[in-house]
Amino acid sequence: MGIGILAGVAIGAVIVLITLFKLMWRVAEPNEALIISGSNHRTEGLGEGMGFRIVTGRGTLVLPGVQAVRKLSLDLNETQLSVECVTHQGIPLKVRGVVIFKVGDDFVSIANAARRFLDQQKLMSERVHIVFAGHLRAIVGGLTVEDMIRDREKLTGQARSACGTEMEKLGLIVDSLQIHEIEDPTGYIKNLAAPHAAAVQRDARIAQAEANRRATEAEQQAAARMSEATRDSEILQAGYQAERDQASAKARQAGPLAEAAARQEVVVQETRVAELEGHRKEQQLQAEVRKPADAMAYETRTLAEAERDARISAAQAEAKETELASAARATATRLTGEAEAAAQHARGLAVAEAARAKGLAEAESIKARAAALAENQEAVVAQQLAERWPEIVEAGASAFGNVDQMVLLNGADGMAEMFAKALTMGGTGLGLARQLLSTMNPGATPTAEGRGGAAPSPVAAGPAPAPRSEAIEVVDDGGR
């Protein structure tokens, strides 16, 4: 129990000590100075008998009831200046400005400010205004309006220099002094500026006129460049339009060109087909005309050779007969009879041989013609009709023989139709001739030699051609 009491007493003593320490310990803020009075203190830099201690930026122990602690603010302060002055020229002016000041950071300035403003810190601005107002009146009185206007820095420098000693005694320092404006109730400054304003206005008008002139020139040049650009643009657009028109024309021509190319290709193919058809017809003619002709020539040659052989055999027989006769004249009648019998026998053999050769040739010719006719009867008929074509055309044209005057409507087309009709009549006759030949001679050769006589004309000879017409008038009715 005694230990608990001792512990409680110790704790109470500690609490009392802490409380006393807190009551005795004072700390100076960065923007303030502690002025401690109540005992003799010597502060470095201060004279004897100061009687107070200055503490800044740290803590210190103060004996309550024995020492007094007060704070002196080190913050910035300002005061507005509004001072009526008279210049060296006797012109009244009103100077407006601002002074920014504070208590000095050294102990001497703090001590001077503490002696003068410790209990009257709110009156600092008024005191500073009074000091600066007096010095500004004195400084402005020695200057002209022109000096003040042209060199305000000189005015502020002289004011700070003049107030420096007094501000130091007050423990204050000036951070900034600015002259805001100088008011001129008499209008001196305005009149002073009038010539310059007029000159400036004149220069401004001249400059404005020059600027207007340059602007007009620039606008004209810009307009010219715009016109040039417009012209170039129109030229380019015209060129582009021409290119587009050319491309459009080419595109429009592409269809006809393609069609023409297709037609050309068709014509080329038709030409090739015609060439192939001609080649085919040539081969057909080779097979249908030339081969039969060759057969006929072979037949003729064979017949001629047979006749020649017969004549040779006959000549030989005659020569033999003459020889035998010459040899046998001296002999008896028996030998003459034998020679005549031998001659007769030789002639019979020769005639039989010639007849046999001729028959073989005619049989071969008939066989070849029959084969050609069986293979392509139209070609044989066409050959015979081609041989008689002038007579057929003449017969077809005889229909117009008695025409004195003919009027053809539709111009050249009418003439073409007329001749086409005439040729059609001939073509009709050709068809009838083909039918007649095919009906009358289905298995026989159409040639005169095959029938042993002359071939009949497929078209009967028409009447004698009539005299030609006196005049033919061609009238073009425009296709009506």
C-alpha cells in the first residue's frame, strides 16, 4: 500500500512538472518575435540597459509572474499614399502610390519597432504614410511635371532614400514603393501631351492612310491573283472537261467499235468459210468433173489406140497378104486360096480386137459417168446447165424484148429487183431442167457420147430476142 502511495505521488509530481513546463515554455512563430521583459538581459548588438529579451524562431522558458511575454508581428504591411504636392513650376498635383513595409529581421530593428509599436502595431501604416507624405512633398517641390512623368523611378528612388533614415529609426524596412498615378487637376499634363497627341494622331492618320493604300494595293493584287487563279482554274477545268468529253466519246465509240470489230471478225470467219467452201467445191469439181473428163479422155485415147492398132493390124495383114501373094504367084492355086483365107482370118481378128477394145473403153466411160452421177447428180446437171447458161439467160431476157419504155420505182433498188426477177425466172428454168433430166435419165449418163447421140438442151430455145427498149426511166421514190 505504501508503494502505491509513492507511485501516485511520483505520478502527480510528474504531471505537475509537465504542467509547469508548458506554462513556462514559449515558442516564437516564424513571422513573429517574442519580447520578454521583467529581468535584465543582454542581447547581442543592443546597448546596455535594454531590459528585455528578443526571441525569434525558437522556444524559451519564461517565469510566470516574473517575466512578461508579448509578440511583435514580422508580417508585411502596406499603406496607400495619396499626397497633394506642388511642383517646382507651381503646378498642383496629386500623387498616388503604395508602400509595402515590415519590421526588420535583425534584433536592432525589432527592438526599435518594439519600443515604438509594440502596443500600437495597427498604427504603423498611418505613421509610415505621414513620413512618406512629407518627404514626397519635399521631393516633388524640387521636380518639374516633365521630370515626374518621364522618370518616375527617380521619384521613387529619392523618396526611399529620404525616408530610409527615419524608417530605420522606426525599425521598419521598405520592401516596395510604387507611384501609381499622378493626377493633374489643372490639365497641364493634358495640354503638355496635346502637341504630342496631335503629332501622334497625325502620324496615326498618315500610317492609316499608308496602311489603307497598301491594303488597297494588296487587295488589288489579291484580286488580280484571284482572277489569274480563276483563269487558270477555268483553263484546267476546260482541259479536264475536254479530257472527260474525249473519254466519253471514246466510251460511246467503244460499242460501235466493238460491234465493227465483231463484224470484221464475222466477215473474216465468213471469208474463211467461203474459202473453205470454194476449196470444197474445187475438190468436188475435181471429183465430179475432172475425173469424169479424165475418164472420157481415157476412153477417147483407148478408142484411138484401138483404131490405130486395128489399122496397123490391117496394114500388116495387107503387107502379109501382098507378101504371100508375091510369094504365092509362082505357086499353084492352092497356095493362093490359103493366103486369101489367112488374110480374111487376120482381118477378122483385127476387127474383133478393135471392137473389143472400143467396147471396153465405152464400158469404162459409162461406168465412170454412172459412178459420178450416182455420187453427185447435181454437179453433172450443173455442168450441163453451165454450158447452156447464155441461152437460158437470153431466154429469160426475152421477156423484156418488146418493152419500149420502163419506169422503175425505188431507183437502183428497183433495177436490182428487176434483174433479180429475171434471173429468178432463169433459175426456175434451171430447176425444171434438173427435174426433167432426173426423171428422164435416172440411170443413164447425161453426155451425148453415153447415149450415142447429141445431148438435148435442158431449156428449149426461146423466140428470137426482141429489139431493146428505147428508154428506161429510173425513179427513186425514197424507198416507198
